[in-house]
Amino acid sequence: PYSMHAQVTMLFNGKEYGGSGCMVGPHHLLTCGHNVYDHKLKKWADIIKVYPALNDDAAPFGEIAVLKVYTFKKWVEDQN
């Protein structure tokens, strides 16, 4: 039940970007580091929203606001 894909929407300095992720637990989404941390701006996303199982405009589980974000220290330091 947690193997569904999700649309990820991130806001960095008022600009909206899109990405994807995969649900790996009832409260956890796995996504790429660049979806949560921008090296050019040297900052974390201001807002992240997740839409599990999004299909065109149909979001059967609605919009979920992300409360905590984790990534590897080396990713933040030097994109490694």
C-alpha cells in the first residue's frame, strides 16, 4: 500500500517547482535531494506539498504538507 508514487511541489523563494517521490511508509516519502535543498540558493525549500497517487487533476489522497525533511550532510555540503 505504500509503494505509490507522488507528485511533489516545492517552493523556493516564491517560485514553484515540481518533482516526484515514492511513498516508503505511511508517513515517509523518498525523493531526490535537489527537491528539498537548492545549492544555488543555499537553502531548504520554504514549502513542500505532496500529492500521493496524483492522476491528472485527481488527487485521491488530497494535499499533504511536509513537516520534516532529512537528507545526507554531504548532499547539503557538496552535492555528494
